[in-house]
Amino acid sequence: MNPSLSFQQPPNERRNTLEEAKQILDKQKRDSEKEAQKFIPRKFDLPTETGKVLSDAFEALNKENFAWLEQEAGKARKKKERLAGGYWKIRNIYHGLSIPINGTDEEWKKHFERLNRWKEQFPQSITARVALAESWIYYAWEARGDGYVNTVSAEDWRLFEKRLSFAEKELLDAKNLEERCPQWYSSWLTLARAQGRDWDEYDAIYREAIKFEPHYYPYALQKGTYLLPRWHGKPGDWEAFVEQTSREFGGTEGLIIYYLLVSDYIRDYKDLVYDKDKLSMDKAKQGFYALKKTYGADSQTLNEFAKFACRINDFLAADEAFEEIGDNWLDGVWNSKEMFDTYKTLSHTVKTDYDKQTKRR
């Protein structure tokens, strides 16, 4: 058709043509951005304790120091080691093992080859199998992307499901091993959400997980994600789960998990819609202070709390955190120094104005 005549179409047909063209252009833009993202090197926030654990595990895998990884993971698992901020060390070891240096297919291929050599050398290793499963899950999401369902092509869906099936096989094989690992359940919960398992099946996995390790925080965080309306929940499900989980944990741990659940989503989900009347931001802050007192707070913990406080417009609490942070901002939390400086300045301005008003009284 002659392009100059395209606008001779009836209005409805013309609108449909324009919408189709926009969808094609949008998809091309997403595909281009997705491809470019693959070449961005992985970053570690090394000033933090969690960053060092990630980096050490990552380096050990790339040097194929499998014996060291077996020893470190085994010790962290057996002793239930925690890091500053209450993070479980075993979870952060796995984070260092689950993604290659960048997202290119070539690097993923090398990554899987290393993990498979580890499994061959240590056939009874649950760590190697869980690391493989988590890697397949991450690689599956590389194919799918993080867009809504209608933005994913048929080929990307096929790759997504195929890679998830590889993850499922590794987890099922690991289940038959003598040694057990709390992260196995966390990986299974991640897989179940990605595969769209129904509520009864998902909740059964969750109940089995907390029976195995009641205070392994990733379980509750995983289930909280499942209950978001953008996934499988209905409005109000997530808020009810936050309150219920806090009660089930009880005491100090109940306050801590309340903070972790509330802050994790409010901090990182810009489009999160929730019922403010069903959640207490004061209780969430109490949970942070309980976390800090119980496990200590490094720059990771403080940066996360400062961002959360800014998101709920509690700039007085944010300013206090920024004072402790100093210049130790983390890219993994703020994405840019400009964002960090903007919120830091805003928080300090609010605090200064508040102090002036207080003096006048």
C-alpha cells in the first residue's frame, strides 16, 4: 500500500494500524534494551559484609575452588550463620553462585559448565545442585524479561518454561540427597511462583519450608511476592499476610519480619498499591530498630532503611540513617549517586526545618 494513502482508512482501522505499529516499536525497544543489558558487568557492593560474601563465592566458583565452596556453604548452613542486618550467610553465598559476570549467552554457558563440573566432582553436594537450580531460574527470567504477560513473545515463553524445567529437575534430584538446605525451599518457592502453581500447592510448600527452618526470612519474602496482585494475590492478601506472619514469628523476630516484608516491597515496587490503613509504618520502623539491635546494621542495612523511610515520607528517620551512612551510598539500593544525594539533601532540609519549628515552640 502506498504510505501516503494509509490515512484514507476508516478511523477504527487507522487507529488499529497505529496501535499495532506502536506495539511493534515498543517491542523492538524492549528487545534492544534487553540485549544491551546482557553486556553490563555484574556489580558487588563490596563495602558491605553481604557484598564480600557474594564476591568471595563468585570468585571461588570462577576459579573452580569447589572444595572451598563446599566447606564455606556447609559451615554457614550448619551454624545458621547470620550477617549484619540479619541476612542469612548461606543465602548470600548462593547469590554469588547464581549469575555469571554478565548476561550474555556465552557467559551463561561457561557458568553452567562450571556448576556441572562441581556437581560431577561432588556428586552428593546439595550446594551445587541448588546453585544450578537458581541459575536456571535466573536464566529463565533472562529469556522472559520482567514485563507483563502480553509483552512476552511465544519464543521467549518457550525458553522460559524450558529453563524452569531444568531448574525443577535439579531441585528434585537435590531432594533425594542426605543433606538438606534451607535455600532449597526458597528456590522451590521461586520456581513454584514462576510456574504459576496454585495457592494450595504453593502454601503447602511454604508450610513445609517454615517447619524446616522457621525464621529463614526468604520464605516469607517469597510468599509475600506471590500474594501481590501483580502475581497471584487479590487486593488485601499481602497486607493480611504481613500481619499474620508477624504474629506467627512473635516477639522480636515478629517485629523484624514485619519490617522486612513491608520495607522490601514499598522500597522496591514503585507501582505497589496497598491499603495504608491495614499496615503500621511505626511498627515497621520498630522492626528496623529491633533488627539493628539484634544483628547490627552495616551500610547495606542502613541504605535500605533510608530509602524505605523516604518512600513513606518519614524524612526525620531517613535523615538519622543518612547521618550514619555518610558517603557510603550503595548503587544496588539507589541506582545512582544523584538519587542518593537528592534524598539525603531533602531529608536534611526537612530535619532542619523541623528543628527550627521545635525551637520556636
